[in-house]
Amino acid sequence: MKLIVGLGNPDKEYEGTYHNIGFWLVDKFSDEYGLDFTKNECRAKTCSFYLTKEKIILAKPQTYMNLSGQSVLELKQKYKLKNSDIYVLVDDIDLPLGKVRIRHEGSGGTHNGLRNIVSLIGQDFNRIKMGIGRDDRFENLADFVLSKIPKDKQVVLEQSAQEVIDILHQELGE
């Protein structure tokens, strides 16, 4: 069994923002399988499917970004998962726009959602990060990550989304 978690904030006002890239990516992955997030469990909206006899659970925590670890911990415990079975999809301000990186362990870095997960389950889980770069027009980091993604940046991120999906397929043995 594998758990794929997209990080984001649940309210409509956050749709289309940099900080909701994790939600957007897990939505894109779920679309490939015609899935909708209709189940509410462990403080998350979830859906699941089977891939080569292995159950895959997709989740979007509803705890807000900075408390995402609460939902991840509850899902981990409910399904008796090892950290190596968990994949977190997340934005990364420290990577250039559209750059994709997978890490199998590490700190939470500057990302409060990842920091919260690390504090609750440890560092040895998988994360797939999509770079959002930095924007010097914003003095406050929170203002930038919670801003709407401009159309020209959306084009770059859309191209990189397929790379994330390809990594997931490879990691899941497809």
C-alpha cells in the first residue's frame, strides 16, 4: 500500500496559489484514473485505487498547510504504513520555477508543511518537490506563496506537472 499526499490549503481562496501546488498535482494524478476525492478520513479528503494489486491512497489534508503532519500521521497509523510508503507532493521556493526534485528523506527545510510532517513522523519519507522560485516583489514569503500564479508561470508549471506524474508512475512500479 502507498499513500500519496498533496499539500495545500483547503479553502477556495487558496486555489491557484503557489502553496496549493501539492493539491493541484495530486488532482492531476487522480484525473488519470478518473478519481474524485469523495471520502473524508483522518482530516483529509481521500480516494483510492489499485495498481498491480497494490492499493494506492491519494490524500489532500484539510488541516491547512502548517498542520499537514496531523493528517499524514493519522493516515499512516490507520493504514499501518511505513514512512517509505508515503509520498508527499509539495511546492518548493528554494528550487527554480518548474524544477522537479525527488528526495527520499531529509529535513523540512523552509516549508512549514514539510516541517510539520517531519516533526510527527520523521525524515525518512518520500517527497516530490516542484520549484516555484522566488519573487523579489514580495517582501514577505507568506504573501508570495499565497499569491495567485500568473498565467505565464502556469505554463511552465503545467509542463513540469507531467514530470511529477512520470516520477510517481516510476516509483509505483508502473
